[in-house]
Amino acid sequence: MKYENIRQQVLDAILDAVDLGLIHGTSGNIAVRDPEEPVVAITPSGIPYKTMNLEQIAIVDLKTGKWMDGKYKPSSEVPMHLACMRARKDVTATVHTHGMFATIAAMEKFGELKAITPPQAEFVPVGIVPFTMPGSDEVADRVVKALGEKGRAVLIKNHGMFCCGKDIKAAMAATIYTEEMAQTNYYARLADVFEPMPQEAVDAMQALIAADQAV
């Protein structure tokens, strides 16, 4: 099968996301860019993920967004995934979820999402994008702007979370730890014991991570 490798990565990741409770039903989507050709594998629209197979994973052109292969049409969020990959050459995988705690954390009154544990430090700061119609070029542009040159995760008000990484493992890690960060922030504030990591500790953790990744 053509593009089997990136299709398999998408399928494995979406099933993991379902098992972890990050994605329910047919909500959320995952995309992986081919390392050699300007094409992207992405989850199809409206297909239950638990019963999905490789042939159902859609293939789209990175430059135009044109649907090239796959039994079902690609996710309506193609513009958001492709815009991120075009803007960030370091990104080859993207994950969009509707996780409960990330969605809560995107509300204006929640406050800035803060790292509470060392693993969470890698993914801050987490920008927030105002609500924009899903699937639009406008939301794609706003997500790219909020991510900037190095961002790994953003929250989208009334919509969920969008994460990216150098590969699918990194993009999934960003998704998992950002949802965990939102959850720990929520419960810590609820219990009135909110004490995020000091900024100097966050900076130190990020420096260590950057050094490890540079080796």
C-alpha cells in the first residue's frame, strides 16, 4: 500500500489517543507528514476510530490540501494541520483533541496554564486561540501564530487543543502532558493549593531538554 508507513503511524496514534481517553467517537484528528514526499496522512472525516483500517486513512497534498488517496474524505481540519507543517519545518506530526481539561483551560477566566511537574515544563508556554470556526483557514492561521517558532501546544477556546512535534511520538507526548497539565491545574485551583513550578525551574528543565535533543 502506498504511504503505508505514515498511515500506520496515524492509525496507531489515533488508537492510542482513544485508549487514553484523549479522543472520543470521531472527534479529534491526527496527521503525519511523509519524510520524502510533500504528502500528509490524516484521519478521515466521520469514521469511528476503533474500527478504522489503513485504507481509510486519507492522503492529502501538503502544498494544496488536495485529497489524493484513501477511501474516505480527510478530516475537515486539514487546513490547521497543513498550515502548521508548512510554517514549521521541524514539525512532521500534529494532533488535535477535544480533551475535557484542555477545553476547560481554554476558557478566559481559567488563567494561564502553568507547569506543575517537570515533564509538563517542556510544553509551556501554552497559547490560547479565540474561538474561530472549525476547519477554516482563519483558525489555521491563528493556531500557527499562537504556536510561533517553537511552541508545542495551543488551546483553542470552545474547541480543544492542538499539538505538534518533530515526530508522532513527540506530538503525542505534547498532547498527553498538556492535557495532564490542564487537569492538575484545574484540581489544584479547585482545592486552593495551586503552586506551579517556579519559572527558574521551568527554564532549567527546558534547557536540559534542549541540550538532550541537540545531542
